[in-house]
Amino acid sequence: MDRGKKLILVSHCLLNQNSVVAPLARAKGVFPIVNALIEEGVGILQLPCPEFKFLGPERKPMNKEEYDCKEYRDLCSNLFKPVLEDIKAYLKSGYKLLGIIGINESPTCSITGVRGILMEEILEVLENENIKIKHFEIPTTYTEEDEYSELYSLLKKELGI
């Protein structure tokens, strides 16, 4: 079978809502938008969750300023290094990195507005490596009932899937 050779980077919690701070989870397990990516044959590269690795599953909700310390930034940077190596290997082999999906208003994974710490680190590294990708976000209003929402329409239009 031929591979689609299309990939997308996603914040950890798109595939695992169990990693989210308890009161902020918006789905039982996986965000339904993932189904659309799977149906379109897009390979999914799941980013690690620095918040989970830093403070564990029972952590309290925190804002960006509370996370923003040298140890946390170093963790984010170090967690992305093996992902970057995978991305470079895929690109060298002719794969297409379609984009990255973050989580709006996350202290770690927000892309627009106040950018999250992991996304700051990732986007800086990608820019330094001259890897250009589109970015998208799961809106704060998105729930598992929004199976194929306007986000899906946007992804389909922007990514050509």
C-alpha cells in the first residue's frame, strides 16, 4: 500500500485528554477532529505533554507565568529534540509536514494570542531549521460534540485534505 506521506504535529492532549488538568478536559479520551485526520490518511505526530511530565496527572491549573521558568523551558526544548529529528528524517524522505495543531489559551500549547511555552520553543526551532509549517488551534469552545466543526473545514481547505 502506498503511504500518503502527509503528517501533522498535534498537541499531546488531542490524542489523550487524560493528560489535561482535570477541570479543563473537553473530551473523554480523544478529540473527534482526530477522526477527520485519520479518515484523510494523515499521519499524526503526537507532541509530548510537558505539563504532565513536569507536575504529573494531579497538577492544579496554572497559567503561563507560573510555568515560565528555566527548568520548564529546558524540559520543553529537550522533549521536542527527538520529535525534531523525526521531522527532519520524514522531510528528507519526501514526506510533507502539513502543520501543527495547538490548544488555544493553553499555557503550554497556545499558538495565537499569548503563545504557550512549548509552542514558543517549537516554532523558534522550526524557524531556525528553516522548516515552515501552518498552524491551527483547537478553540476553547471545542468539545467532543463538535465532531466535524469549522476547524475541520479549515483544515480541509488549508491542508488540501
